[in-house]
Amino acid sequence: MTMTTQTLPPTALPTVSTPPTAHLPSLADLLYDDSGQDLVEYALVATCIGLGTVTGVHGLAASISNYLNVVDGGFNNSLAGTF
């Protein structure tokens, strides 16, 4: 059994008209491109609001806890008969 090789005409060979990296943006394009900037700004604002809220709630919880301890101490003193 003999094998024959078939040659393709030159027009059937794949041609590459652009280099593989032609679709990637250059560094200069990335520096001046502002698409997606709004989304990043909203994410930063939301992060700041979230961190501020957590910090504020933590301080508020400590203040409320101290106030309730004072009230509880007042009730305990009044039940014990000492004012």
C-alpha cells in the first residue's frame, strides 16, 4: 500500500492578515481609555459608605450597651433598696 501526499494550491493555505496581538490595546490606549471608570467610582463610594457604616454602628452599639448597663444598675439598686 502506497501513500500519496496531496499538495494544496497556494490559495487554499490559511493566511494571516494581522498579527495575533493586533486586537490587544496598547498601553497608551489603556491610559487614556475611561470606559468602566464610573463603575469603579461607584464601587469605591459604596466601599467607603460601607466602612463608615460599620464603624459608626460599632461605636453606637458600645454607647447603647453602656447606657443599658447604667439603666440595669439603677434597677438593681432600686430592687435592693439602695438609691
